[in-house]
Amino acid sequence: MRNDTRSLEQKITDREAKLDALREQLTSAVERLVTGDDWRRAIEFAARFRSRSFNNTLLIWAQHAAAHEAGRVPDPYPTHVAGFKQWKALGRSVDKGQGGYQILAPVTARVAVTEDGSWRRLSRGEKPEPGETVKSRMVGVRPAYVWDVSQTSGEPLPAQPTPTLLHGEAPPGLWDGLAHQIRAAGFTLHEAPNAAAIDGANGVTHWLKRTVHVRADMDPAAQLKTLAHELGHVLLHDRDNVDAVVHRGIAEVEAESFALMMAASHGMNTEQYTIPYVATWASRVPGQDPVTTIQQTAARVRTAALQALDRLETPQIPDGEPPTPSDSTPVAGPRTGPRKTPGADQSAQPRPAQGPPGVEGPGL
């Protein structure tokens, strides 16, 4: 019994050490997002791996870059990542000597929830008291491993068509899909003949009038970029939200990042998307370190973008999950029911996009 206790204690100690190392690696990856181009590339990468939380995309990005530098993988960017069992189920095996990429996976437990929202963890076999509802809740994180397809061998994966666009083109149907979401939020959409008509801007959202204006004298891709930016404001920045008003610079970063993720998810060129120097806006929240601000900003953008993407019927690029035989076409919405993320990494359930910033589950 004593040896068993020591073994369990050692396992707990080892897991905590791995979690501490992962968190240090994540902090380092976030701190390396220095310029606006760094942030743009990180959001583009997150768009290609939409099934993973932003924190885990950074961990995968950093570890794959190290593997590429060491010559263990042929390409600088991963394409499809999955856990060991998921690759096995797809008829592929991890190659000998290929170490996996560590990510943060959720630990869930049965909890009893009361009407006022309070909850308590249930022990094994314990039943809820009268007035309590049993639910599954994320209570912590654990280290887990994923591998890129280039680290595996076996059955070929089905080909997935990817949208391709010429310069200045907009994906068919995307304007209508975004416009519908703006109207569904209670806003009216209007064309502005030029920038002078809206005080020199490409687009503007008026919260009191509940209107959105977009310049009409731009190419379709630029108009779509502006429309997506304004939808980002509509979904993320209610004028009753004090944070959105006080931290206006961060609100602009969130709206532009939302537009960037929508565009990248549809295969659009995003080089024209401009994000200010990260250190400038990340240090504007009093009493909060920039790393936390960056993580919360990314989580809010990702949550709102995933919700908007799920409501669209447009073809989208793959989301980083290995395709199955039934996935020979790009992911397209709308989807029914809550988003389910295969594999070890599962994000927190989507929450309303409006309101103050929140973290996408502890450690994820």
C-alpha cells in the first residue's frame, strides 16, 4: 500500500512538473508575439487549427517549429494534428522516434449544480441532492500529446478542397452570410459612397442608431474585410460594455482580429490586415499583465469567430483535424447542436460573445 501511495504521489508530482513546463512554454510563446505581423500570423495559424484553443495552437506552433529546425518534420507548418488513438483509428501510426507535441487537455468531473449556479464536485457513485442537476464540468487540465500527420505513416488521408481566390476577390456567399448576422443582431446595413461620407473611415458602426456603414468604392475583398470588422464590433463590443469603451485600442484589435480569422478561414489573403504593435495595446489594462491580456483577447476573438463561422454556409478551409472519408469537402455551416472538438484538446463551451473579456477555460 505504501509503494502504491508513493507511486501515485510521484505521478501527481510528474504531472504537475509537466504542466509547469507547459505553462512556461506557453508564456514564452505569448511573449514572442511582439509585432503586429507576429499577431497576424498567430491568428492565421489559429484559423487553420480552429478545433484547438488559442493557447494550444501556440504550443503546437512552437513545438512544430522546433521539430522542423531539428529536421524531424519536413514542413515548417503542421497541417493536421491528432492524438495517438485518433491516428490509429484513421489507419495511421506514429513513426518511431517522433515525439508528440504537448498540449493542455481538460480534466472533467461530475458536479451537482443548483438553480443559483453554485456547484459541488460529486464523488464516485454519489447522487445529487433534491434540487440539484448533475452536469459535467471542467475542473482542471492535464498534459496530453498530439502529432502532425507528417510524423505518422499509414492510410492516406482523403483530399480536402481548399478555397482559392484571386487578389481582390471575395468568397461567394460570404458577404450575404455576414450581412445576415449583422441584421440578425438588430442592425441595418448601408453603403457609403466613399470614405468622406463616413468621416474618412472604411466602415463604421453606430450603436445608438443600430446602423453599419461600409464604403462601396473598394474592391470586393476590401469591402468584405470591412464588413467582417464591423460584425466583430457588433458581436464583441456592446456600447454598454465599459471595457470596450475604456480600452478602445483593444476593441479595435479584437474587431480586426475577428475579421482576419474570418478571412483566413475562407482562404483569403490577409497581408493587408493591420494590427498595432502588440506591446502597445496589451499593456493598457490596469492591474493585468500583458500575457493575460493577449490570451483573453485571443480567446474572445476565437469564440466569437467560431460562433459566426458555424452560422455560415460558405466553404471553409480545413480546421486542423484529420479528415475522415466523410470529410472530402471543406467544413461548412450551419451546424446543429454544440460544437464538438475531437481529440484531446476540447475548448470550453461557447459563451455569449458580448460582455467583458473571459478566459476560454482554465489553462486552455
